[in-house]
Amino acid sequence: MGLGDEVGRRLKRLREDNGLSLSELARRSGVGKGTLSELETGRRNPTLETLYALTTALGRPLSAVLDDPPSGAGAGAEGVTGSAVTAVLIERYEDDDAATDVFRVTIAEGATQESSAHVPRTTESLMVLSGTAVVGPPDAPRTAGPGGHAQWAADVPHLYGAPDGEVQGILFVRYPKGG
């Protein structure tokens, strides 16, 4: 089963578990109903931006629709790609307080990706392995180079950029539980 098939199956299950119609989830997420239908049936491959819009509308972490991380995830593992960022889920951790997704990310050289707000109180932290990343809120982005890190609120719009060459990093996305 390919990435699109598995994501579609999980997305449909989450939508139904929340008692939402295709039309209602499309409305809440801003994703077209036709696109949503094609995603659920595996006829369309998801983008990172689309999956975040849908999982945010469902109040769930991105990992809720991705395959479980394979052991040794990273090299050769299948990821999801956005306009500038490719993310491979390498770990998912959940306790009573929060769910945390850990991704191996690549930010394409010279590219910038804007991300919509995630569920309330979500934070992101990027540890840069190589390159120089520009991340965080568009009006006050942070810059981090190799061995450096940046953290920002992800419940507001934010961006990822690699102005001077490809960036490799580890991204932590923490979704606190409860109101």
C-alpha cells in the first residue's frame, strides 16, 4: 500500500470518527471536497500543506494520518512533500500532556514554505543538521545554522526557508492535549 492509500484510509477513518461529512471537513479545512475525496480513495497524493490543513481541522497531529515510523526511519523512508519542505516521520511520542511528532526534514534551497496555524498551543522546534534555516513567524523569523536550533509557536502562521542552500534538520512538533 502506497503513502497516498494509507493516508487516505486513515484520513477517512478520522473524519468518520469525528462524525464529519466530506463537505464539512472540506469547509473546516479549506480543502476542496473533490480533493478530499481523491485523497481518501488514494487517487491523489497529499501535500504537506493539505495534510496539515486537514489534521488541524480534525484537531489531530499530522502523525495521525501518516504511517507508523519504520525502525531506522530516515534514509529511504517515504515522506510527504510541501512547496519547500519534505518531512519523514521518524518518531511519535504521546503521554498524558501532549503528542509529539519528530520528523527528519529537508528544506529545498532557495525555497520558502508558509504553513498555516496548527491546533491551539502547538509549538515547533527545529534542530539544524546542515545549512541555514529561516523559520518561525513571518514578521519575526529566526535563523539557525548547523548545530543550532529555533523554537516558535505553531498555532499561528509560520514559515520555513533555506535562502543559502538546502537545509537538513530534525523537527519536533508538540501538540498539547486538552483545552
